[in-house]
Amino acid sequence: MTSMPTRHHDPLQQAILDAADEHQLPITVKQTAALTKSVTAALALRTPAPRPGCPLTAKQLDIVRMLANGLRDAEIAVYAGVTRGAVRSHIGNATGRLGAGSRTHAVALCVAAGWVEVPDAGAVRRAAWRVP
């Protein structure tokens, strides 16, 4: 049913497209990207507690994981069940605990330490701009 090609998508987007096709549901690239982002954020919330040596609290690490997956403060607030101000506070506290100069630096430090995994950002950007 979907008129979108089945190549050049990351596995999660491809699974969404396949499920939509199987159930004959029309879906756009924008909807697929939004679903991928939502599922990625939900999975970030279900990750295990911080590893030994991680100076962040579980909540701070979850928020850094969502930042690493491209979510904005307002989106993180919804998924984490807190206010945007609380998200900014958690990010500030995490940045301070890590000795990072910015939220991007905090994400980079967590990725380098193996506390946070990120998807292939290039594939996400390419999929988001693909025209059906």
C-alpha cells in the first residue's frame, strides 16, 4: 500500500514501513520519521541504570540519551514526565557533573564513555529529507 521504496531506510523505519504495508495503511515519510523518533525516545527511557563509574543519576542519563537521539527539551519533558524547566535543570546538572562546556559536549562525553548509544545520525537525516 505504501508507495515508498523499501531501500535506504534504517531498520526501525523499514519495520514501520513493512508493518504499514502489511496492514494496508498509507504512511508518509514525515509520519515514519515521527514514529521512529517516538520509538527511539521510548526505548531510551527503558534503558538500564547507569554503569559503574557514571557520575550521572538514572534520570540525568535518560535525558542525555534522549538528547543524543535528537529530541528537543519539550519532547523530552513529555517522555520523561517532567516540565521543560526540569529537563533544563537535569541537563545543567549533568553537564556540571561531567565537567562539560555544553549539552553537546555532555552527550559527546557520555557516548565516548559508552554510557549512551546514538543511532546513525546521517541515516536519520537522509530518511527525513527523502521524498516519497
